Amino acid sequence: MSASDAVPVLYRDAHLIVVAKPSGLMVHRTTISRDRIFLSEILREQLGQRVWTVHRLDRATSGVLLCALDAETAGALGKQFMAGTVEKRYLAVVRGWIDDDGTIDRPLKHEQRGDQPAVTRFRCLARTELDEPVAPHPTARYSLVELEPKTGRRHQLRRHLNGIAHPIVGDVNHGDRRHNRLFRMKFGSHRLLLHAERLAFDHPDSGRRMDMRLPPPSEFLAVIGALGWAASMSDRGPASTDTGNA
């Protein structure tokens, strides 16, 4: 994505905006990043006004992103995230055959704050086995997983899945390079296969429960189709498209 590209809008009113974040784009500028293009700055130019980011998605993650259009709304939404009342759901392709469902309850270390509680629920949607040897195994197994983080730690999903030996495919920091290489060569997939498909929250002005959804982008869906999982996506629902008063 270039600085001249418009960010796709899923919902907008006078108080907030929900957009479709692409993979490979940082949400906002940080002191440790060398990136020159940021979603928050593109969106500010696109809307002609200041934008407040109230949560984050990793650079490599695509999906639903919520931003406020005034400081009061930003504060109200931030309190919902802190209270854990915002529902978040992700899709991921992981190495191996994961259990049907379960909860990962493992603290994650923060550089300044030490160990922090972290909880992720998961549900397996589909599994497959490829006739592709990836040492030390003669075949390669993968799962399509629905993830619901109950806390919001840095790289939580990526670290939690890696911690139970089911790293997310395409993860260059917490993943498996052998499987990442296989997906690049076999499917032309060069991205992290993690997508934020749903975000539900209470509108700070009207109190209405907002349930925003976004299917994975085409390059993610192409991998899902190649793995034979298209039927598993049939009941995920269409993208949210709405503008006006909540």
C-alpha cells in the first residue's frame, strides 16, 4: 500500500471510523520503526482530520481496525478495551493439527512490566495434510483456527500459538521458517496468515452494539482455497458496510 492509496472504510459516523487494515502496514509511527508509511497518517490525509487509534494490529496482520474521530470517543473506547468488553475474533493458519478447541492461559513477558496474564481461546475449523516432507516429518500438517484473545498483550496470538507448538504460518519472528518457506514456494504466500475478522463494541454515543466483520483478503482466501478449506469459510458472513448514525 502506498501513501496515495485510500484505506477501505467499513463504517464511519461523526465519532468513529472502522477500516480494513491491509497486511504489511503499521498502524502508527513508533520510535523503533523505520517505516515511512503509516495507516494513521494515510487515514488523516484521507479524512482531512485527526484520527485517534484506540487499539493495534501488528504490521503483518490484516483486518478490522477501529479508530476514534475525537478525544472523548477515544477515551470511551479505550475504557472498553481495558475492561475486556470488546469482542475480537481472528482467523489463522497454523502448523500441525491443533486440538478441536481449548484455552491457552499463559503469562507473557513484557520488557518493563514482567509477566502479564494472557488468555486466548481457540477453535479448529479445518485440518489438512500435504504430501510435502518438512524435516523431520514425511508430510506437512496444517489447521485453520478461529482465535479469540481475552487479553491484549503484544504479539499475544503469535506467541501463544508458538508456545503450544502450532506457530502461525508466515510469522518471521515466532514461526517456523521451514513451513514459511513451503508456503512461499507452493502457494506464493509471503504474508503472516493471521486476520482480524470481527470486532464488536458498544458505540460510545448511542450505546448500540456494533458488530464489524471483514472476510480475509484475496491472497489469504487463495491459500485457504488451495488447502481445500473453502467450505469452512461459507458461514463466516459478509463484510460490514455501513455509514451513518449508530
